[in-house]
Amino acid sequence: MRRFISLTILLSTMAWAAPPRTVTLQVQNMTCETCPVVVRKSLQRVPGVSAASVDFALKTATVTFDPDQVKPTALTAATANAGFPSTLKATP
């Protein structure tokens, strides 16, 4: 009976969860091959981020996150705190 109740609660909360959101950040100050690692790790430490990848050549970071847990401003703050200011890249 407890399992049924727990499963019911879990499923009901999942139904209301927002779908993951993906944004691209334009990242400044990346000058060497180590910089993307620092940027990626700073983003992965933000609660609610499920994936982060950084493209050194394009100076961008692509981040997938739970919009119920984190806002894009927290992502730009995380990179800035690591020494790499960023802005939300406009989507076409």
C-alpha cells in the first residue's frame, strides 16, 4: 500500500513538472583550452542543470535545465562568478 501511495505521489508531481529547457550562452574571456572545462563545471554545479556543453571555437555554452529549479540569470551568474561573463544568446 505504501508503494502505491508513493508511486501515485511521484507520478502526480511528474505530471506537473515543466519540460527541460535548453539555452545557449555567449561566453566571454575564454582564451585557452582549459577555459571551457571551468565554464562547464560552473554550470553543472547549478542545481537544476541536467547537461552543459561548451564550444571553445564558437565561445558558447549550451545548457539544459529544469525551469522550475533554475532561471537563465542563475546560469549567467555562475559563469560570471567563474570569471567568464556570459549573455543569453538570442534564438532565431
